[in-house]
Amino acid sequence: MNSSTWTSPEHRRSVLWIVTLAAVAIVFDGYDLVVYGTVLPTLLDDPGQLGELTPATAGALGSYALIGVMIGALAAGAFGDRVGRRRMMLVNIVWFSVGMAATALATDLVSFGILRFLTGIGIGGLVATAGAMVAEFAPAAKRNLFNAIVYSGVPAGGVLASVLAMLFVDQIGWRGLFWIGALPLVTLLPLAVLKMPESPQWLAARGRYEEAREISTHTGIPVDLRTRHLRQEPAPAPVKLGFAALVTRRFAVPTLLLGTMSFVGLLLTYGLNTWLPQIMEANGFDAKGSLSFLLVLNGGAIVGGLIAARLADQRGPQQVVATSFCLATFALVCLTFGLPLPILLVAVAVAGTGTIGTQVLIYGFVSNFYPTEARGAGVAWCAGFGRLGGIVGPIIGGLLIGAGVSSGTAFYLFGGIALAGAAATLMVVTPKVAPAIPITSAPLAATDL
């Protein structure tokens, strides 16, 4: 670690605790969103589980959780900038854990669908809050990397769900897999209560300076205050909080563009995760071989996303995100060439970096784009609006395959959508930020009051 990154050993320890807790929480979020697909064959084949389930109904059940995620993310944006980062994190850990446990007890399709929707609300709230939390704790030189570590939990959770299903579904059944998803209630939550402080930057933005100073002193986490907060100056205009800040002249256009980027990123993420195995099977691979492409796609997203995040910290996230979208286009076009299997797998891994990995970078970009008073709402907007892309992506793939369109055409279409994401990224203009000075552990001088 660069010694200039950390203000003290306490700072380093506190940030690593927060990043670890947020990453584990997001792993379980990714687990929840993928575990449904792993148990779906069992539910389709055995009506004695929840009732007669048709493919159409199964698709609707799968969308309920995504709708819940969208609502939860937007709700977190409405309340997170007002009630605080820590409280939102703790509430949503409890919410989705209880939701997973309740889903394991579902007795029919109606209750199962309702509980999937409710669980999604907790997931959306957590996804929207984690980025704001990390952005306000992590040192500037590592913010994109730490955000990437946290949000790489989504594909990692998907891999975890797939592996556990392959190993244990015969022993513990689909209900047991959902019970595993409830473990954060008794494992992660107690640690978060003990080790996750409130954001001192959020406290300062709310005018709670003494609390901000106390947490900053205890954890070593520096916090910036605008100079006007420390001296007797004319009172500034009231600062708009949450979604109200997003529609101001300063942020309206960037917010629209950032939402478009997230829409594209999640469209590609869910579109490929849903249909890549089917497309590859149609191209002659057996079922197990087709699933291996899904693992390579998500593995490439994790590794490539972390590498890209490190570059984003060095060169700025905007150019890296745009380049990553273009990389997705290149890789998707390569998938149409009938390449040898080793090269094909590399192309799929690169596609994972440019799609799922790009969405990880977008969360980091958005988290660091907005000031504290609008950060939670900004991340929530992108997570919520982007979730519409997550709903649209599988629908587009299904329509193309149902219409008998070739896999090459499907890949070209997804590649074109990635280029549109790159264009939106390059159009974002970062607003100027007011100057700030750090709070130290020393008391304020009389001349500063």
C-alpha cells in the first residue's frame, strides 16, 4: 500500500473493515439474484414443491425480484441521504436476510413470488447504499478499486450460488439453498453493528460536526468540510438533498447520462447471463459446456473489472468505462467468427469484463461523481433506472431467439448497445466541486468559530 494513501493505521483498518463488510453483503445479494435460476429446474420438474409452474410463470417470478430491486434502490435514494449510510446498510442486511429465510418457507407460487419481490427491495437498497458508503470512507486514490471489489461481489455471488447448487442441491434441496442466503442475519449483521460506523462526511453534510469529528478521531477517517462551515460567513442557499439535487441544473444532464450508462450495463449483464448458455448450446455445445461459458463470463468480469478499476484510479473512471464498453463490442463481435475453443473462451472472458465488469466500474464512477448530499440518491437512481435494463436485456434476447434470429445478429445487437453506452459515458461533464478543507482530530481554534 502507498503510505500516502492512509492518514493513520486506524484509517487503513477502518476502511478495510468497511470494504470487507460491504463486499460480503453484496456477495449475498449476487447469490440471491442467481440462486433462483439454479433451483428453477427443480421447481419446473416437480409440481409438488410449489405447484404447477410453466415456463411463462417462471419468467414472471424471475422478474419480481428485479422489480423489487428497482423499487428498493429508489427508496434507498429517497431516504438514504436523510437517515444515513450505516442505518440503511443495517436495515437492508436484515431485510434481505429475513426475505431469503421467509422464501425458504414458501408453500405456493403466490407466496413465493411475493417474497421474491420483497427480498428484492432489500437487495436494491443495499446495492444503492454500498457505493455511497465506500465512496465516503475510501481514500481518493483507491475509491474505484474498492468500489470494484465491493460490486464484484455480484458476479462472485452468482458463482457461489452455481457451485453450491451443483454440490448440495440433492442433499439440502432448493429450500436449503435459500436458507444459506439468510446467513448474513446471524453472521454479517453482528459484525456490521460493531465495525461499521456512520459516515463522518454524511454527518458533516447534515451539520452534525461534533459527531463527525468524534468518528473521524476514533476511526482515523478524514472528513472534508467546506470552508464556510467553519467561519462566520453569509449563510449559503439551502442545500438540496437526495433526488431533489439530481434535477438541479448542475446535475440533471449528467444524471440522465449516468442512468443511461447503468441501463446499458445492466441490460448487457442480464441479457448475456440469461441467454449466453442457450446461444452457445444452439451453436453445438452440450449443456455443461454451455454453462461453462457463464462461469467464464462472470470470472472475466471479476478479474477484468478489478484491473480496470485500478486503471480508473490512475487515469480517471470516465475514459476507462468508455474503453471497457468498446472492449465489450469488440469481444461480442469476435464471438460471431467461429473461433477455436480456447480463443472463444478468452473472448467470452473479455466480454464479461466489458459488460458485467463495466457495470461494476459504473457504480464506482457514480459513487464518486456526486457530493455527499446527493450521493445516495445518485447511486440509487443509477441502480434503479439501470435495473430497467436488467429487465429489458433478457426480454430482448428472448425475442431474438424466439424469432429465430441468428446468434451472430444477437451478438451484433448487444455490441451496438455497448457502443451506445460508450457514447453516453464520453458525454458526461463533471461539475466543479466547491473547495474543501480537512477536519483533524485537533479542536477548532477560536478564530475558526
